Amino acid sequence: MVGEIPEITGFIRTCPPFDKAEEEALTKLVRHLSVSYHKSGDTIDLAGGDPDFYLIRSGSVEIRASDNQLVDRLSAGDGFGHACELASGNRHHLATVLEDCLLYVIPPAVIGDLRQTDANVDSFFKREKLAHCGDREVDTDRDYQLGQRVGDIVTRAAVCAAQDMSVAAAARLMTRERVSSVVVVDSERLVGVVTDRDLRTRVLAANLPPATQLHRVMTPEPQFVTSASRLHDAQLTMMSANIHHLPVIEIDAGVQRPVGMLTTNDLLLAQNSQPLFLIKSINRCRDAAAVARVAEKLPALIQKLIKADARVEDIGRIITSVTDAMTTQLLRLAEQQLGQAPVPYAWLAFGSQGRQDQMLGADQDNALLIDDSAGPGDDDYFTELARFVCDGLHRCGIRYCPGDIMATTPRWRQSLSQWQQYFARWIDEPSAKALMHACIFFDLRHIFGAKDLTQRLTEFVHTRARKNSIFLAGMTENALGHRPPLGFFKTFVLERDGNHEPVLDLKHRGTIPIVDIARIYALSAGIDAVNTMDRLRGLEDHNELSAGDIHNLLDAHEFIARIRIENQGEQLAQGREVTNSLNPKMLSPLVRHQLKEAFAVVQSCQQGMKMGFGGGAL
């Protein structure tokens, strides 16, 4: 195992609570662990006073008590054993392997030594011990957060700017570093903070020139914390001052030297009682009705994220992670009810779930990919499986697809060879309907089941589509049907909603054009990413799109999506139907101007795409 030690160490360093362990302690832990392999269906008896601690490298495991009560479901990066059995007295726990597992087995003595020398590790196992004690879970989670330090979650170095830097240069710096604020310094000494909101309200709104220096618009002498400050105290400071960015400093020879920036987004991601707790609750549900009850908590979580000014990209990923958890749990429950599947299969997600950018009001886009060994009678099983899952998702608030792009539709419940024929026909014979399907199904992501089936399909698709100029030209022509709602003189082009009100469609005319651009360029470049932002970032290493256009599209997507999600949050709070429609009169003049500029960026990139893939003849 000597040759594998660096790889094992690298993996364990990403897994709580060992991600904060000292290097020496981590080396000792790796030196004393063993590796074990278990096939699906194998069991691990956790009886005994002090069992080993098992860290899952790959696969998934289900933990049940002696009365067969479900305790937890775990996957790669999760651990079980040591704290799990201590948690519940004399209850006899049994771990059942759901998917083939590779486990790192750590002796209890090694864990015990580490707990004595590392407070973070000890707090983690105390939290895990109480996490299986029913109603005490939330309180324990809160206690753990109170003990966290700012340095535990702020790991990125501060992005600093000199106080005589221009606001234009600072904006470019923030874009390049993908941050929402910069720390203003004078010879490494903290003197101020400038946020993206400051650039909007103190520069654009005040009509200041791009050459304006930062010291004129910064917040001088800002409040700050140190890496050793308690996270709870930092949160109170931010709440009391109504700020979203708090510099993290170290005092060196009396100089306040910035080392990081704590944001409200960091706080939200650190709160295990939020998305991670929700997902963990879903994994413990015993029936579809219980999954739906947990799903009712999602809108409140989204409202908190919106109010905290979290990045829209992060909100989309969080919503999608919860949807993924609901889908996976419903599939497990379906298998419990229907029995083991007759042949291997994979559950696929498309559309916004596939891209991991779901917003409020999303509907379903899913399908079943079935092994070619399936016989004529096997479809009865998969029909019932699809119905169970799609009905369950609908009860969870993920509406049925109006176009029936769901696994319940026989056409989208097919074998690998049939799916390959679908994609081959869409690529080689790009009719209008084929291109419409391509726009949906090329945003494909594996959710559950046999990953090798999904990998074989995606490899087939990317190999066939890459550099197919006729197909890419057709995709471009189809994409140009989604044009930003901007007229010749940069006036909004409005459409009528169901109430005949003039509105902007912030999805189909706002974010979808950017999604289309990223998809086409990614297919041309052979980029496997599905998420729109990941596709755009992946293009930075290719010559398909200029760096300036990439950064402009990233900013435009975040800005348009921010307006969309904030509007949806207001609709939700007012008890109205959640839609993608917005009357621009509800926006301030400054935001309307910025929205027009964002639409103009998309228009420009669409024109470049048209020239690049359609030869200017589309």
C-alpha cells in the first residue's frame, strides 16, 4: 500500500473531520489504517464496545439498528462505526453495502489518540454521537457551529488592491479572481473594503469615471475578525452591522495584515443544519410521503440564501443537490418496493437538473438508460419504477414535465443501443425537432445506478458531435431562436404573460441564450462539463471563445439569474405563482440599465457564434 499512501492521504484530507487535522496526525492515521473491499449486499457488523471507524472511499452503505430501523445512508467521504455505535447505547447496528465499496478502516485507538490532541476531531465525533439521538440533532449541529473558528472555513487568501487602484481595474480584478469584494491595503495594511455592491451604488449610480481611485469609494476602517475568532461571533458582527463581507486579518508587529475575506455565503455553506442537514433528512426517509414532507422545507432555505446575497451559482447547485437527493432516495424506495432491477440501469437528469442550475418552479426532465441485456418483459419493472419516482418528485414540488420528457414516457425509457441511435440521428440528421431534443438531452448527467452505462453514452455523444460542422450549425440556428429581449435602440422587447401583462421572460430570453452559447462552444471544444458556468470556464483553455467574452458571459449569467431568483423569492413570499416573468418597471433605473448591458453582451456573443458556426449564412 506504500505507493498508494499519497493518494489515500489526499483523499482523507478532503473528508471531515480530518480535513483540519495536523499533517503529523494525518500521517499517523494513514500509516495505521487498512483497506477493505465489499460487494453490494455484504454486511458489516458494528457490534462491540468500540468498533473501527470506516471511511467510505467509493460506493454507498446503509446503517440499520437491530430492529431494522434505518439510521443513515452514506456515500463517498462519509464515515461510520466508531461514533455511530457509541451514539445509541446498546443498540446493535448493521451496515449493509448498497453499492460496491472501498473502505478505509481506522482502528479505534488511532481515533482516540487523535481526539485527545485535536479539538475539531473530538467535536466532530461528539456531534456524530448525538446526531443519532433523534430530536437532539439540530441542537448538536448548532453547538458544533459555535465551536468553529473563522480560519476553519476561510481558506482562500485575501484578494487585495492598492488604495490608488482605479475602480475599473478593481472590477477587472474581481472578475478575474471571481470574488465579490477586494480588500484595500496600504503597504499590506488593511485600510478599507470595496464590494461589487459598492461599485454599483457608489460608482455607477453616482456616475463616477472608471479612473476613480478606490480610496474615494471604499468603506474605510472596516470591522474585521481574526482567523482564531469564533464563527458565531463573526456572524453576530455581520448581522449587527448589516454587512456581507468581513475581512480576516492577522496582526503582525502591530500591522493589521489581511489574510482572507469572510462572506455570508461562507456562513451559509458552513451551516450543516441547512442544505446538508436537509439532504441527510431525505436519506433517512422511509417512504415517498416522508420525502415530500422534507421537501417542504426547501423554499424556506432558498429564501434564506437569497436574503443572504448568496451567489446564484451556489443557490442553483444547492437546489439541485437537494433534488438529486430526493431522486436518489425515491429510487431506493422504489427498489425496496419492487425488488432488485432485472438488469443494470441508470437514471439520467437533463435540463436544469442536469446542468445543476435549478431555480424555483423547476419541472422534471429525466429518463432511464437500460442495459442492452434487458428482455421484452423487463419494461414492466422499469415502468413501475419510473412512475413511482416521477410521482414522488411531483409531490415534492418538482412538477411533471409539460412536454413529457420523463422516464414514464416509453420513448425516454430505452436501452443503451437505442439511446445511441437517438443521438446519432439527432447529430447526423439535424431536423428542427432533432435539434430541439438535442438542446434538452445534451445537458445529460448521471444521478443513480450503473455509471458505466452513462459513461458509455456520453463518450459516444461527445465523440460523434465534436467538430460536426453541420450539426453545430443547426444547433446555432436553433439557439438563435432564443434572443435577448432587446430592441434596435436598446429598448426592452416585452411579451405578454398569462394575465396579458407586459413582461420580460428572464429564463427563455435571459439565461437560456447563455446556456445555448456555452453548450455549443463546449461541444465544439470537446468539453465534458454540463454546468453552464463550468463549460464557460473550461473554454478558457481553448481558442473557441475570447477570454473577454467568457468573463462577460459569466457576469451576465450571474446578473440575470440574480434578478430572476430574487423576483421568484418575492413571488414566493407574497404567495403568488412562481414564474420567470418580470415587469421591468419593478426594477430601478440603474438595474434596468445594467440588465440591458447584460442582454447586449449576449447579443454580441450570439453574433460571434453565428459567424463562427454558421459561416454568417444563418
